[in-house]
Amino acid sequence: MREYAEIGIGREARRTFDLDQVSIVSQRRTRSSKDVDTTWNIDAYTFDTPFVSHPTDALATPEFIIEMGKQGGLGVINAEGLWGRHEDLDGALARIYSQPGDNSTIQELHAAPLDDALLASRIAQVRESGVTVAVRVSPQNAREMAPKAIAAGAELLFIQGTLVSAEHVATGGEPLDLKEFIGSLEVPVIVGGVADYTTALHLMRTGAVGVIVGAGVTTNAETVGIDTAMATAIADAAAARRDYLDETEGRYVHIIADAEFDNSGTIAKAFACGADSVALGPLLAQAREAGGKGWYWPATAGHPRFPRGYAQFAGADTTLDVDFLTASDAAPAAAPSLETVLHGPSSEPFGQTNLVGALRRALAKCGYTDLKSFQKVELAVRY
């Protein structure tokens, strides 16, 4: 039953919950973590790890995307980022992380013209490695960019913005009808983000194979007043998925949770609320393969007129909880490999490395051996 609170005369607001307000409750016989299967199957693709990288240049060098695939996850390329704008990609990234307090640098680099041939060559480099190629385009540029990405070798297409509806209407412009557009494409499409049941259901009806819940690490709350309570948003999208499954007599649409995940416990709670996969940002930025060398910024930081993100440090010397640090061990640590971040082994006790191992243990402690059944685990709320 939904709970509402009166915030003034004639005005009510729904009570919602974030992931840090929810706890997983173990009520079944525990299992061995070795028996847990973390496989994620979406459309014709299978991934050993249910983790997706947020489509930002802070992560996505060609080397990072390829290594993400080799480690069992899915790396996502931002087609509108720096890949197709700068021949010297490493140099462009260095300009950002060498002066992270200056957001105008990110905007300047994103203002460079897009070279379709350069973008295609870098996507082809990933394709030649044998890993699954996933490319993100924005809803406003989807008509122009999606065919280019697919021609370059994209196997999964992400149409992703901070908030997306099934139809985008603009005065003087042609509306983007996602159902019509997705139906015209030859590759499976994942679309989002959303924050409520109704929009999630509408996007499922477009023919998308996956719906993104949340907007990742942004300043949406500070800039436009929209702040997603992720536990509720994921659960609502899961309800939409269930209703759509009944409506279509069997078509299952995956939910990818894209939130400010800062530890493995929060990741486990996202799956418990109903997610099939999670999109990670700062946790992956710790890896030495990441383009930002420990710095993280979302794609929205490069918006030319209204950025909703900035560069923040997520590297190895901040991965330990401040209460755990002493004056003698507060020096920067060596950046872990992406393999260590995902699969360990870890000597860090706050859930920021060995993320797959942590997820396995969360399921095992609650008596589950696969992610789908774990969506039924008991949850408790802390007020």
C-alpha cells in the first residue's frame, strides 16, 4: 500500500525510500557463495557479471571497454563523448583530470566537432577484440547517431538521458516516438532513465529489451530539483515489468539500476529491490584501466549550457572509510586493476572492491543461488 504524507493544505507527497534506507533480511538456509550464479542474460547476449559501466569517458577508453568485457561485464561507449572528437584521447582526458575543478574544460572538449570516421575506428577496435559492443546515444540525437553507431559495429544500443519518456515533444521539431524508432533498428535497445512506474511501463511498450532506472551520479537534485529515491524507483519499475509480462503474455524487459553506488552493499540492495543489472560509475573509476585515472564525471558534465555533473575523485586513496584511516596509512594507494575491483582479491573492508564476490556472498547469506530469485528476498525499512 502506498503511503502519502500531507506537506501542506491540499498538497500530498508520496513517501519513498532510497537504497540506504533499506536492509536485506536473511530468512533462509545459508548457501555456499561458490554455488551462486551471477550470469545475466539479455536478448541474445550473456554476461558472467551483471554489471554495466556508465557511459562516460571517465571510464571508457578502448582498453577499459575491452577489459570490462573480458571480466564478464558490459562496457558502454558514449558515442557523443570524446571518442569521436579527439585523436589524442589520452591527452584530452589528461586535461580534465589535471584540472578537475574547472568544468569548462569538459565543456570545451565536448564542443569539438564529431569525426564519424574516428568514432567508427575506435568502435571497430573494440569489436575486433571479440567483446560485446554497447554504444550510448542521447534521445535528442538518436535519429542521427544511432545509425552511425550501428554501422560502426554496435551490438547493443543505449538511448540514455537523465530522464526519458516514450515520446519527446519539441515545438518546431519532429517528435521522437521511441516505439517507432526502436522498431526500425536492427539491434536490441536499452532505454532510460526513468524514476516511476508509468514511464517504465511506457518504455517497455516501445520494444526496448531493457529500461534504465535512475540517472547515475549527477547534480539533478541541485540543478532541477529531481532526486530519485532508488529503492522505490527500482521496485516500481519491477512492478511495471511484472504487469508488462502479463500484458504481453511473456515478454520480459530487464531493469538496469543506475544510481550513485558507492559500495557493494548498495549494489546488493538494488538487486533485492528488483534490478537485473546495475550500472556502475565511481566504483569502476578506481581501476587503473579507467580513462579518468581515478577521477569520475558523468556524460552530463559536458553539456554546453547546463552541466549536471562534475569531476570528483573516486580513486584508490579515498576508497577506505575515513574512520578506518590513520595518519600513517592515509597516503594514496596504488590503483587496483579492473579485475581486482570486480573479482578481487580485496584487502579493503568497506565493499569497494571484489564487487562480484560481495554480490555472491549477499545471495548466499540469504539462501539464494541466482539473481532472479534474489528479487524475492525479504526487505526491511529503517525510518
